Amino acid sequence: ENEQDIHYQMATDQGHIIGFDEELENLIFEKVVDLEGHHLYPGFVDAHLHIVGYGQKLSKKDLSSMRQKDDILAFIKTHVGQGFTFYEGYFDVGITKDELDQISNQKPIILKHNDYHSLTVNSVVLDQVKLSSVSGFLTEEDAQKINKTYEVYDHEQIKKMIDHSISSLQSFGVTGGHSDDLYYFNGYHDTLNAFLEVLEEKPFRTHLLMHHRIIEDYKVSKRSFLDQNKYLQLGAVKIFYDGTFSSKTALLKYPYKGLSHQGIRIFEKDELIKLVKKIRSYELPLAIHVIGDLGLKEVVELLRAYPPKEGLHDRIIHASLADLKTIEMMEDMPIILDVQPQFISSDLPSMLSLFSKEPPFIYPFKTYMNHHLILCGSSDAPVETPNPLLGMHQLIFRKKDGVIYQKEERLSRFKALKLYTTYANVPTYKANRGMLKKGFIADFTVLSEDILTMDETSFIKDLVKMTIIDEQIVHHA
């Protein structure tokens, strides 16, 4: 509850913490675990990611470390002959349909941009799905059409991707994740069943958002909101309001530099209001993707006009840009923000060149917290590596290549830790998660160094020694 509280022994029973230090004197234990001088924290939680999508990325060719066009084209040329269609994590360096056609005009080639909202494809793909594009660049609905056509998996393949993803997350000390997967692959029923089957064998606190396109499937299934079993919850309804920075579709107050447009709205206003009213009639909260400052203002106004049921809260995913009036409007509203601190290092340096007029608040994490908003730390994996230590590093230092961005928005180490523990558990509506306290669940992350005192360089090291979920050691370095 505060950073001065340090304990040296802890007891758990039936999946919960039952005492510390002197409270253990008269207890008899079935098992004793020696932490060997390492440091134990509440289990890390990633509050917004795509578990199946991350598992999919782990099984594909990854371009995220490559920035030179010639290197990328040579890499694709090498692997197309081996049967690879998808290439993940592509940072747009201007590769066009014509350049991909020169590699192959017979086999499909699909480059997934690093924002996971856009694709660049060759003519084979366009012909297959009956789309046209001079450059081969596609975004939003057109990109989803490509994914639906080419990313076809059977039930066992979905399970393998979930299993692979959870194993990787556990290796980063992550004990739970809030994921958006139920629309993009095999639909609501099959994907949900795949999660249920994997979680029978592999503990992981899973909270699944429900894309608005599958909400009728949810109603037909007669499942309840939130708890399905010990490890699985069904959460808020996911809606996309605007696009992304890399595709210049995030909705800004002022036009993009050198362009006449300000971004996009995914929905017409009347269509969106009708959808929101329908979701409210089901007594469900919303989880809305919005990145631009104008987009955030309009979303907050929408949520104020159509609030959730008493006792529930809505989630805003990203909220990358803001103005003070919008931040003040959110203060007394039942809103939680799911933020991605790693975007500071991956997006912010290049993002600044997009603005014709720079927004007053860019990833304003401290300002949000000063206005009493709850921030949940996340990675948006597969967009970023789902390692909470990398997110904490950016919350604390806001640094890329030695340059500090908006020093005044840096958080203390203790607050940064809370984003991935205490606060990341708030959307579960469980009051006994995210702290080391009697009665709280026995989910823990054990590191070789202390987050509150370690050197800055340690945040990028592999420090995870153990990951514990429900008293079970699920990862041991």
C-alpha cells in the first residue's frame, strides 16, 4: 500500500495471502519457497493486448527490428520461397505493391504494419480479395478483409497460439492480461472455447473484451458479464473510434502537417449513437480505441451523454493526445484509461513530425493521474513486447536515444509499478487483486533486482526469476 512497507516472509493458503513475518510464527507449511534474496511484487498485469495476435506473431517472420528497405525486401525474397505469406511488425519505409510484385507475382505477400491497423500487399492479394490500391497500402476495414481471408486457423491452431502467447507472457512475469481477440480469428464461440480449454491446463488471469461485431453472439450464448471461471472474465464492449498515427488516421484537432485532413472517424455519428444505446440496453460498459485529441474529446462527450450502468466504468484505450478541458471533463466520470508507455519510445520521436500544431498534452500520464484518473499499464502486444519492465522504464524516464521527452510527465517508480499491478486490476472489478496484503490473491512476480532502487539500465534486462499464479510457480528462470 506504500513503498516503505517491506516484508521478509509471506504465507499463502487456498490461493490467497494469509500473513506476513511475525504472523507466520505458529503456522505449519506444506511447502517453503526460498526467494534467495530476490524481490517479490504483486503479479504484473498487461491491461491491453491481443493474446492470440501475440501468439500468432511469435509463429511468423518478424520485421520489427528492420528499418532499411533493401534489407526488408531481401528478407522477404528469401522467405517467400519457403511459403511465408505474412510478415509482422513492419515499420513503413515506403515499400510498394510494385516492389512486392517484383519479388513474386504468383504468391501472396502481406506486410503487417507495426500499428496492426494497416497492411501493404502485392497484386496477388488484391486480386484475391477484389480490392484495388495503387500502392498496395490498406487500412482499417480493408485490412481486416485481408486478415479474414488469409488468417484462417482451426481450433487446435488457435489453442496453440494462446498457449504459446501465455508462456511468453509468464516469462515476462505477467500473471494476467486484458485481451481483444474474440472477433478477429475464429469468432466468438470457437475462440472463447479455445481460451477455456487452454486455461484448464495453464493458469493465467484472462479478461476478454468483446468486439461490438460479436455482441449478438455473446447474447445468444447467455453467458454472464465478467466471471466465467477462476481464470476467465468477459469484459467491456470494444469499439474503434479513430485510426493510428502511422497511417495518419488518428483524429486530430488540427490537420496533419502538409495535408488537408485531420484523421478519420470509424463511425458516422448517428450510427455510433445507435450502437452505444444498444450496448447500454445490455447493461455493458464500453472500451473505446481513440488516439487523437479531437477523437478523445468527442469520445468523452459521447460517454458523458450515454453513461454506463451505476457501478460500472468505461475504458478508453490509448488516449495518446489530450487537451486540458477534456482531461478535466473526465475527472468526475467513471472512466479508466488503458495506456501504452512503450509508445513513448516507439512512436513519439517520429510522431512529433506529423503535427501542423503540436497538441498541448502528449502521453500525459502524470497529468492524467494528477486529475485523479486511473491508468492501467499495457503493451498492446503484438504492437510492443509485453514486458512490463519496458513500460515502467518509459513511465519513469520517458527516454529514447538519450533524449528525455516531456520530463514533467515522468512518474515515480512506485506509481509506475502500480500501473501494472494495483491499477491494472481495477477493470476486473475484483477488490482483492494487485497488492501484497492479507486476503489478496497469491499472484506474484519475482525479480532479481528491486524496481524501486535498481539502476536505469536494469529495466531492459531479463530480471524475472519466478512467476506465480494462484500459488503455482508457472515460470522459473
